[in-house]
Amino acid sequence: MSLIGLDVGGTTMKAAITEDSETMVTESRPTNRTDPVGGILDFAAHLATRADALDSPARAAGIVVPGIVDESTGTAVHSANIGWRDAPILHLAQERLGIPVALGHDVRTGGLAEAVLGAGRDADDFVFMAIGTGIAAALIINNAPYPGVAGWSGEIGHVVVRPDGEDCACGNKGCLETYASAASISRRYGGNVPAEEVIARAEKNDEKAEQVWSDALDTLADGLAATTLLVDPGLIVIGGGLAQAGKTLLDPLATRLTDRLKFRPSPPLLLSKLDDQAAVKGATILAHRLVT
């Protein structure tokens, strides 16, 4: 018997089928922006069919999604990047798959995976921030993600860091996500140049790329400084696709964060040890907990 872990991102869905903690299959496909809920259900059903073909039928699935998630009701409340509102994904997935399903927030679940398997294993309390198509964070307390009263915690991407700045998909102006997400770095540079290429060009002294990358680092440091002053984390773990930049991201970000914290030391910054698979692994942990 196997477990399905499915991570829905703003651009790509990633998934794994595991048995006895061993990964048997990994797959990805583009997120269906026209019918995102239908795309999730179709991908989950495909994964269940693959598990059957491997003679290891799925006994549970974990699905994690971005935006505002109410885990208690299994509802994807809102995603500014994908566009749904009040989608009953848990009910629909259970009905489609016929097995136990857990629904979680992608970044909170990625933080859970970092606490269990990754960079946060030696820290009871830490902040996990994922930088990808969007930006969100998870506050991990006593090795468990804190969802807030109704699943709204962690939306650091929509903290205003530049009042009267650029328009954000959430309806506000100057949000962190409009300057520092991978999608925004690409957009602000212009054309179809992906964020990783913009960063590489900045390293080669491309003036426009340098400015876009510097803006991203400055706004990230602003957001993390506010987070540090508010919750006093013992550690900040950086994950998501942009974490692939490694020290090109971490070193200047750590310097800028230190510069903003005038009367206290800054917490250590670490890169995710699970890379962009944190949410998939966390989804599998959620599935495992349903059957143990």
C-alpha cells in the first residue's frame, strides 16, 4: 500500500507516490489555471491509477495548496495567484479518490517537513519562508505549524513593504510578493526571462538585473526583519524555487537583515534541506498521519 503526496503551486503541481518511506514515483504537470480544482482532482486520480499499476494501491493522500486554507473544513478559501474562492477540495478529493485525504497549506506543510526531515530538525521553533511563484511563511512552534484562528497565518507575501508601490494581485499595493517572488523578479526585469536567469545576469553586472535583484533582496530583508521583531524566531529557513540560488540569495539577504536589526542579533538563516520538495514531503507526512 502506498501514499500520495501532491503539492499544488501557482505554476506547477509536483507529486510523489511513496511506500514504506521510499519514493516509487515522482511526477509533475502544469497547474491548470483555467480549471485549477479540476486539474488537481484529475492529477490526483491519475496518481491513484499509477499506484494501482505498481501493485501498491494508495491508502491515503495528502494535498497541499497555496493561499488561505482552512484545514479544519478542508476548504481552499482563497488564492490570489490561482484565483479560487471557497473550494471544497477535501470533500471533492475524497469523493473522487475514495480514500482518506488530508488538505493542507503548502508552505505550512513544507515547514512541517522541514521540522521532521529537514533544516529545522534541531529547532523546536522557527520560521519557514518559501519563495516561488508567490511568497508565504510558516511559523513552526514546538515542531508543528501554527495555522492561526482560521488558516490565515503566514501570508508574509502580502505584507506591504513599499507603500503606494506596485499593484499586487491581492488588491493592495507594494506587497512583498510584487517585488521578491520568482514570478515578480521575472516580470520586473521584462520579457520572459526566468528569475534564475535574472539573478545570473545580476552576477554578471547587468544593470537592470542588478536593480531588480537588489529590490528583491531589500524587500525580503524588510519582511524578515518585521517577522523577527514580532515573533523572535530561533531560526529562519528559506525554501521554494528561489532558494536554488543558494548563497547568491542567502549571503546578501543575511547581511541586509542584520543591517535592519539595530538593537538585537539576527536569527541564523538556512537554506531548506528539502529544496522544492518540502511541500510534497509534507503532504506525504499528512497522508501518513491519516493511517497511523
